Amino acid sequence: MRFALAAALAVLPVVAGAQTITGARYDAPTTRYGHGVLGPLSEWDALVLTLSDGASVRLSPPTGHVFEDEAPRLVDLDGDGSTEVIVVQSSFDLGAQLAVYGPGGQLAVTPHIGQKNRWLAVVGAADMDGDGAVEIAFVDRPHLAKVLSVWRWRNGGLEFVVAASGLTNHHFGGAQIEGGMRVCGPVVEAITADADWTRVMATRLLGDRLVARVVGPYVDAASLTAALACR
């Protein structure tokens, strides 16, 4: 698996004073890429950040890319009280990659999947193993490979942790990425479906392993939503 072969990557400087990010959205829908993985309006040419002083910053994806995602995700990855933004961006030639942005632009990325029209669907971000560092989980090619991949934010970059096959969280063309990260006290689990969409799965990071268990049957998206509740 290409993601498992690389640790993380370019870390770029941020110049934005002391301002922090309070909001984020995609803008400028485009059909330049034409994948349509999340429906007809799922590719974007701009990321708009709202800062703590009320100002807005408009960022473009790298040349030859679009943002391809349902929404940006705001997470304080390093615990400093300021949020970073997790996005998915796709190359016209090399497919999707996970990226982290700050007020001044891109901070770090995972490798591209390696082929056009190959995508990843974010599950969520949390300290999955209780070591104080935040992990980001996503499903690599949720319609094809169906691999849950976990990356750790450390020292301003992303490092690969572990991956497990047989899990997915998105139907091609659907506007919704299903499931998410369940945080119930000290227990953090990635909630997804199994590969054939018959069971709801909860997956924990234990040391260097991902351990999945069956939560119940999968009927529809509400099955995964219900599994996110702590009870």
C-alpha cells in the first residue's frame, strides 16, 4: 500500500501573526477534475478560513489540484489552543492526499494515492492511543481498497502509524461520509462499516495494531450515526 511506505512530508512555514482559525469552508465549486465522488458539487478551488480577528483568508489548492471533500475539519492537532484544518485535496494525475492547513497555508500532507480518481474519506482525528499525540484516521479508497489508515501529527508533520483492510465509510456518489470518531472517556474508536456494508465496526489503536470489533448490523447511515453515541 503506497500510504504505508512513506512517512510525512513537507512542512511549510506559516506567517499569520498570532491569529487563530475559528472557521473554515470550501468555496469556488469547480468541474475541472470531474470525479464526482461526493456528487456533482464536491470539488473546490478555494479554502476560506475565518480568523480570530474576524478577517478571512482565501487559500488555493496546489497547482493541478482541487479540494475534494464534504467539509474542512477544524482540530487542535498539537494541543496549543489553536486549530489546524484537515482537508482532502486531489491531484489531476496522482489522486487524493490528506493535507493539514494553518492560517498561512499548507503545513503537511500525506503521499498521493498515486492515480487519478482515487480518493480517501476522513474518519476523524483524536488521540487514539492515549499517548498525548493526535492521530488522523481515513479510509484509503473506500470504494476499492477499503483500508483504514492512521497517521500521527508529530513535530508539525504527519507520520504513518498503521493500516487495516476491510473497512469503509462512503458510498460512491453519496454526499455524506458515514461514521466518524467516537470518543467515550479514555476509549477512542473509529466507527465505520465493514467492507461489504453488512456490519458496523469500531476500531481501536492498541500499540502498533488496529483492533476492530463488531458493534451491530449495518442498515443505513443511521446505523453508523447511532454507533457514535457513548452508551
